[in-house]
Amino acid sequence: MVLALLNNPRRTGLIANIAVLAAITIALNAFLFAVGWAGPVAEAERRVPVLPPDYVIGLVWVALLALMGAARWLYVRESADAGWRSWMPFVLAGGCLAYPFYTNGLQMGPAAFWGTVHILATVFAAIAVMRARDPRSPWLLVPTACWGGFVVSAMLAYPS
């Protein structure tokens, strides 16, 4: 039932793909703020002045993951392929959602740097895989690559 809804090429499929990832991201953001991994104290500990406040970063991630859901829907609709390639945006989303946990609560350091590099590599892999069958849907993943590039640049400019 859920799979059929996610594979639906109509607007209900678009809403379902976006809603699943956006809801998970909002819940994760709530958890991060509740346990103190995000917020004013956490921002001060990171000491990266070019990064926006954590509430803005949370909103950015909601938007990026919503775009990943939209990318999957557009890929399925345009290519009529609901196979493994269509799940690449969700694989990317999984890596993004795991980030706070393998960085020990969003702490800057090697895990954060290499995790961001891994996310960038996953973005480019997803774009390459999806582009083989649909030239439009991968464009919805480009903002994630831009955000990842910005974060890597900030980490290089302000090493911990």
C-alpha cells in the first residue's frame, strides 16, 4: 500500500514522497533540539561563524529532503522506472538523516568532514544513476550538492 502510494505518478505520489522525508526530517530536528545537539549552546561549541543558526540549518534540511522526495517522484513519473534507481534520493536522504548520529551530535571534526564528503559523493552518484533514464529529476538534487559544498568549505576555513 505505502509502496504503491510512493510509486504513484500522480500528485498523490508527489505529496507522499515529500511528506515521508519532510516528516522524518522535522521529527529528527525536534529530537536534535530536545537533546541539545542543536540550539544556541551547540552553535557556540561548533565555532564556525559562517554557518547559519541551527534553526535555519534545520529548515534547509527540511527543504533539501523534500526536494529529494520530489526528485524520486519525478524520476518515477518521467522514466516509469520504480526500480533501484528510483530509490537513490532515499539512499541519499538516509545518509543525511544519519549525519547527526555519526558526528556524535553534530560535532565538527573528521567524522563531520568525511561524512559531508560522503554525502557529496552520494549526491553525484544519485545524479549520475538517475540521469541515465531521466534528465530532469536529478536537478532537484543539485541544491544538496551546493549545501554540502558550502559546509565542506566552512569546515576547511574553520578547522576544529
